[in-house]
Amino acid sequence: MKTRFILIETSHAGNVGAAARAMKVMGFDDLVLVKPRWANVLRKEETIQRASGANDVLANARVVETLDEALDGVTHLCATAMTPRDFGPPTRSPREHFAELTKPGAPEQCVAFLFGSERFGMKNEDVYRCNVALSIPTNPQFGSLNLGSAIQVIAYDWRVALGGFPVQDVIAPADKADAQQVAGMLAHWEQALTDIGFLDPAAPKKLMPRLNQMFNRADLSPEEIHILRGVAKAMIQATQAKR
């Protein structure tokens, strides 16, 4: 779904940069600032530093004078407010509401998330315009979130509701040792275990078959085979040195 983040009368330049960063890591790029404290906030050094590379979001962002200008094309508006308003829209947790917006058969919408100023939050008249007031579940004794953190939570929950991003495995899967390599390593270990007196060749019982099954379950890589053979070699050399 089309998604927009709208910040009203933001007073700290760093929070604009933090908002851009929070949006970009979740794959969103439509940012609108309504009457920010600094007209050039998108170009301020603190904004750019806090964006941490989300410069494209800042470059695409718009600065407008009124909320009406920020709502062009929006069909579903979500306020973010800790305190429910009398006569205001229903208050929902983000995940609860997002599940409704994305359930099968739900209409395609242009969804906007509205955030008030750091000092005063959202004005009642702005909340009344919204379809829902989102309240992030927090510690009842301390529910204060800074603006950047609140945007990150909303952006994350919304991205998850939309399907999320796959987790990237930073470690490439290792090659698996073949049966010949495992057999060679086991023969090496059989010799080492015999040399240290752990295995009696005259009565081996089921030690080697059990070790074979154990190593099969481990799905050893060729590098791990080399390590185990190195251990076996060290055991053999240690026993030979004592003779």
C-alpha cells in the first residue's frame, strides 16, 4: 500500500533525520513535514547526520504549510497519540489495526501516519480528522517515546503487516563433506583412539559405528574434517612422543 509519514511542527532537526532513517530501513520514502520549526530543516547538518545515509528520503521529502496540503491522495489517516480524545477516533494498538487494514479482501488504501510536535503532541483538531488513533503499548509507568523511536516502531509494525522483508543470512552455507572425507577422518580417529588406549581393537564394540552416525548428524564441512583430523594427528603424535 502507498504509505506516507507526516510530521507536524517538528522542532528538532535531528528528529527529522531520525525519521528518514527509520523510514528507509523499513522501505518507506514518502515524508511530509508540516510547518517545521526550521524552513531549511531538510538541509541542516544535524538532520543529514541523523539520517545516517537516508539522504534520498530527505531529498524526496516535502515541506508544506498546512495539514491539508500533506493529505493529498490519503484515504486512511492514522493519528499517533498516547491519550485518547473525547469524541475522537477509536484507539487501537498498531498491530491490531494493521491486521485489519491488510486482511484478505481489504481495499487498497493510501495510508498516512501522523505525528505531532515533540513539545505538544497532536492537537485535538488534527486527531479528530483521523480514522484511528494508534497507541503503542508501553510500560504503564513510563510510556514516553521520542519521535524517532515512535516512528521506527510504527514503520516496523506496518512493514511486518505488509509482509515484511526476508532475513538475510550473513553466513554463506558451508559445503558438506562427502562420504569419502568422513570415512578418512573416522579411520584417522580410530587410529588415534587406539593409540591413546580409548579403543581396544580386539573388542571395539560399537564405538566407531556410533561415532560415524554422530558425525553424519553433524553435517561436517571439509574444513571441520580438517580440524578433526588435526586433533587425531596431535593425539597420535603425543602418544608416539611418550614411547
